[in-house]
Amino acid sequence: MADRNPFLPVSSSDGFNPTGTQVNRRKLIKQLLTIFVGLLAVGLFAALLIGNNGSDNAHVNENEHGSLASSTSKKPESLRPVSRGPAAGVSEKSNRPFANVDGNLPWNNSMLSWQRTAFHFQPEKNWMNDPNGPLFYKGWYHFFYQYNPNAAVWGDIVWGHAVSKDLIHWLHLPLAMVADQWYDKNGVWTGSATILPDGKVVMLYTGSTAEAVQVQNLAYPADHSDPLLVHWVKYHGNPVLVPPPGIDEKDFRDPTTAWLTSEGKWRITIGSKINKTGIALVYDTKDFINYEQLDGVLHAVPGTGMWECVDFFPVSKTEENGLDTSVNGPGVKHVVKVSLDDDRHDYYAVGTYHEKNSTWIPDQHEIDVGIGIRYDYGIYYAAKTFYDQNKNRRVLWGWIGESDSEAADKQKGWASVQSIPRTILFDKKTGTHLVQWPVEEIDSLRLNSNEFNQVTIQAGSVVPLDIGPATQLDIIAKFEIDKEALEKTTGSNLTFSCSTSGGAAERGALGPFGLLVLADESLSEQTPVYFHIAKGSDGNLKTFFCNDQSRSSEASEVNKQIYGSIIPVLKGENLSLRILVDHSIIESFAQGGRTVITSRVYPTKAIYGAAKVFLFNNATDASVTASLKIWQMNSAFIRPYPNDKKS
Amino acid sequence: MKNTISLALLQLAFSFTFLPVSQNLALELQGPGANLIETTCKGTPFYNLCVSTLRSDPRSSSADLLGLAHIVADKLKAKTTATLGQITGLLKGAKDPKLRMALRDCFDYYNAIIKYDIPVTIDAVAKGNPKFGVQGATDAANEADACERRFKNQPKFPISSSNKVVHDLSAVVASIVQLLL
């Protein structure tokens, strides 16, 4: 029979009796039709009534990489995994439930002003983000940065500027560039410097035009004889590059430092995306004014999204020095680095550059750029390197944002710092990693030191280190775990990851052990930086390096995640650690900088004289021996340039 | 048979008179803009709130993703401003010092949302650097959470439902802006 009711489900369960008489069939159909249509009407009616009461999933979308997008309050904070082993050492009992009983706003001026760093670069106030155009010129290191002159949040972006003789003691100069042209009206965004063979400097940067189109602009010093490079001129014919066909006008930014090709042209790369594939576009130029886009891309990785702040540079496979960006040849590998818009992390990969067709191929596709190794497993973004011809090294800058609330940033009047500049070298031992290390000039800040030799930390114990003040420190430590325990412990199939673990309170057979920094006497606030060794059922050892913020502060509105990663540890290597503690920032380097974690910490109690340092070993089966040296660190006295050169 | 069919058709006609009224439902929406609203809202944690917010604004039917984000951000701003007004009013009449402290903290959080989070989000989205928009909108949701926490030990949370809307709308904005990355 023809279906006169196409909206009814075509069902086989209509009890259609193929052998029944016509009359019976009609009666049955009539009944069923009535029932079905009636139900449909009722259903629509009911849905109309119920519809507006959402039974939605009530939680803020969690970015799986645990960036700022995660809402800390949704985790039941008093829940901690119950681990085996006696409660001792860094006990789970010391984890008090958060949020002050009265629900008071925890930030008072004393706590907030303590947060300012003593030797990390930051402007006197307001918001900062990406490092821009770092270079060495006529005896001065120059640093430019994305800056909001009006508020402690992102916006009204211009270029801040500072100079230093040693990458540590910075002097603030006037703003280098402001948004005074139609082609950068909506933002003077990130860019890079290129030093020409005759020593002159050119700067390429992204402007967000009055129509919010992303274009590339050329700028250069107004006076090349001024070592301070205070004044800058924008090329009258800007923009020099506009988004090419096929590229969205909002996906075209952050030009790199240029490198010379064998044809004597300059080459740059600019990150972008096509759908969800991150790409790096390539352009050649002879004069930085006229450009020729090359066919294809330098590289592309599907699924990684927009590539911001692309960086491309050579590293020596054998030498312990940096290489000028134009260097190529045998004994040289090239690194591609990207900042992924999607997860706010910086990734790099080592590979080979093919100049002829201007492509780059990673050594290992499984750890291709964007899906493999990160510069830093904490809060670290928009990093950029430059070749320091003064000391023949490649130096890395990275932006460290805040992980507290914007209300707190507003209250304290500033947001963000830069990492201590790091030298970058190819890690010959692993062949896959780069090693980063704070520039040697930071050693000049070291004051008195305390040394501890061969301190044995029994399983489940905490050892206080009496060193005096503990908010500005340089810690160098070596750890050795009891070899017998390493061998005897039975392995398991359980997979471990810093971020999903219970932090330093979760005890394993061979870890965690390390240091507690910015901890108060009672350990009600503490930030563990530690190793965790996991033994597989095949007997193989895996070492993890983590930074646990879960108990770093009694304040609720701060990030409480556990950062970290697996770290390759080669046979015969001891576990080594360097930690720079500078008020609300901690930079930790494991295995000579093979894996790095930067975190922002905002204690309410473990501040000023109440902050302390401890060694800890929360493993169940093994004792650990540690040797360390801890220096008090002086301030870098970052301040405005004394003879303020205004226009 | 004729009677049956007439009866059926009558009942269907009856049912269909309700369809235009049920536009708020998570059913097939009509029109080209409706598809974008539907797919966009599906990616947010509060589908119905997202759909009803967009639908209540005539601009939504012809808006692109950027426009949709803007619409929800505007609604968030309105709701936050209204709730801030509620807080101010409550503060005037509140005598209990603990209640006053909680309300003052919420005032600060809401101020941060209006003065910073929302403008930054709209600005970042308009200028093509959406990640700062995600950050701003997420922070707004976190500020609303913080306000709720201040009332954990209070007998009542007087702005509970408004605060939830502010939180949820912020989360919706964050999700939509995430799509622009």
C-alpha cells in the first residue's frame, strides 16, 4: 500500500499480517495510523515543553594539552589518588583542600608585589607577549617585544625595546614602533631582524591593517650609527607582502630572519595554514622590498593548525657553537620550529634542508614538527632564536605568560615575563633533541652558595635545606637512585605521564624524587620539580621529568596542572637538574637542558622569608643520593636607560 | 479508508502547527544561517544556550563564524553588566561582613570580565589573533567560577543563576572562538 504518511518511520513492526483479509488489514492500519500520528503530535508537544531545559554538559571545554583553556574549578580538588606505600615524606595528608575557609580574595598587595621577578626581563608594567627581532649590534644586545602600553591584558600592540650588554642586565628604551600607519593600525605584530653583510639591520614584521588584514612590512633603523637603535623608520612603500592567493588574510604572520641562498638571494619563511594543515610559505628577495613566492612550501604537517612564529635555523652536528642563519653544508642540520595556535605550545624538529627546491624533511616523521618534541613542557610560547655573532652562539628567547587570573593581573598591573635567554645546541647524544641552557652571563648574578654532598634521602622522606632566603636561587643538582632497587623492582605495564599522574604525592617504586621549591615550612604550599622512573614489564626504564603545581598555592584561581615529559636518559648518565627560582617563575632544566619545564607559581604563604627549599624522595622502594649547589641570585636591576633618549 | 486518511492528515496538520513554534528545539532548523548556527553550537558545551542566544539576535541568520562569536560576546557583555548591577544593588543592602566580602570579590571579578576579558576577546577576534580571544573568554568563565567559590560557605548564593549564565556564555564564546584558530 502506498505510504501516505512519509513522516512515519517505515517500520517492519507494524504487525502487518500478510495473510489477513482486506477488512482486517484496513482496520489494523487505521488503528496504527491513529496511534502513530497521535504519538507524533504528543511527542512534538512534549518536546516543546521540555526542550528549553538544557541538559547540557556543564563544563568548560578542556583543551587536551591542558593550556589556559582548562577550568581548574571543575576538578574535585580534594580527590587524590590513593597510592600504595606508607604515608610519609611528601604526604598526601599535607594536601589540604583549597579555597580559604572564609572565601576571601587571597591576593593582598604583599603577595602580588612579591610575584615580580628579580632577574627575568619584564617591562615596568602592563602586558607583554612575543619576543621580536632580537639581535646583537654595535656592542649591545637588543630585545624588542609585543607590548600593550595601556593595560595588563593583550591589546593595542606596539613594539617595546630594551638593550643590554650581557643579555641579563636590561635597560628600557622608548617604544621602537607604534601603530601609526594604516598597514599596522590594528597591531604592530611579531617580526625578525636580519643583519646584512655590511652590518646594516633590516626588520620584517607583521602588521594588522586597518581592515585587519595581515601583511608584512619592512622597517630599519633611522640612524645606523646609533648603537642603541632608538628610532626606527618604516619603509614608505609598505606593505612589502600581502596574503597570497589561497591564503586567508588572517593566516599570514611572523616573518623569520632571512638567510642567503647559494644564488645570493635572501630567503624567508612565514607560517600559515590551509584548513587544518600548518604550513610554512617561502619567499625570495634581493632587496627586502620585492619578493617572489616559491612554489610549494618549506614544510607542512596535517592536523597541526596555524603555524605562528615559525623559526628556521642551522645547528652544527659536531661543534659546540652556534651557526649564522645562512650557514649550510655537511655537518649541519636544520631545525624547524613552530608555535601552534591550537594548543599554545612550541614544537621543533631536526631535519635536512634542501635548498634547491627549498624544502625541509624531518629526520624522523613520527616526531615531525608540531607532533613531537617541545622546547618547553610548561608555559612557554612564541619562541625565537637569533645568531649572536658576538659570542658565536645561537640564543633562544621565549615568552612566559601568566597562569593566574586576569583579575589578578589587573590588580598587580602587569602580565608576562621572558625566559632567561638560552643557548641552543644540537644534542649529539640523542640526535633528536636540542639542548637549551641559560646563557652563561647569568652566572654573574650568583652571590653566596651552599653545597650539599651525597645527601641520602630515604624512601618517603623530606630533607630541608638550610640556605637562607629561597626566592632567588640557582640550583644545580645531581641525583643517583639506589642501583639495587632499580634492578630488583618489578616492572609493570602501567603507563605514566606527568600530567595525568597524582603529582609528587603519588608514590611509585622508583619515584618521584627531586626538589620542593617555593615551599613553606609546613609544606602547605610547595612546588615539586622531580624525576619519576617507571620500569616496564620488559625491564626497560623510562624517566619522566615533571613540575607539579597542584599544591603550589592555596589560592584557587591559579593553574594547578602537572607539567612534564618523558626524558631520554642515556646509559651512564646521572640524573641532573638545574633550577632557576625567581619569585613567581621557575625554569627547570634536566639532563643538561634536554628537557625543560617553565612554570609560573603564585604562593600565598611561601613568599619572602617564608619560602624554603627541600629535597624529597617519595619513592617506595628506593633511596636516592643527591649532591647539589645552591646560589643566592642577585637582582638584575632592570630599569629605564639612564640618559633617557626621547625624540 | 478515506476516513482513516482524513483523520491521519488532520492529525498531522495539527502536529505541524507546532513545528514553527518549536524553533528553540535541537531539531532541524530552517534557512542557510541556521546550519552554521547548528554546527557551531554543537561544538560548544552548552548547545541549547548557544542556539537560543544566537537565534534571539536577527544578525545571526546572515553572520559568519566571526559574526556569531561577536553576537554571543555582546550577549555576554549585556548579561555580565546586568549581573554586576545586581551585585552593586546587593552590596548596598548587605550588612553581614562576610557577605559583603564575597560580594566585593565578585564585583572585582565581574569588573575584570567587562573591562578586560570581553574587550580583549572581541578585539583579538576582529584583528585575527583569536588565541587571545580564547584566553579572554576562558578567563571570563574562570572569573565566574571564582565568584561562585566565594559563596561556598555562605547560606545563599543570590546571583547563582545569573552567574551560571555568565559562566556558560563565556564557555560558549571560548568554544566558538576556538573554531577560528
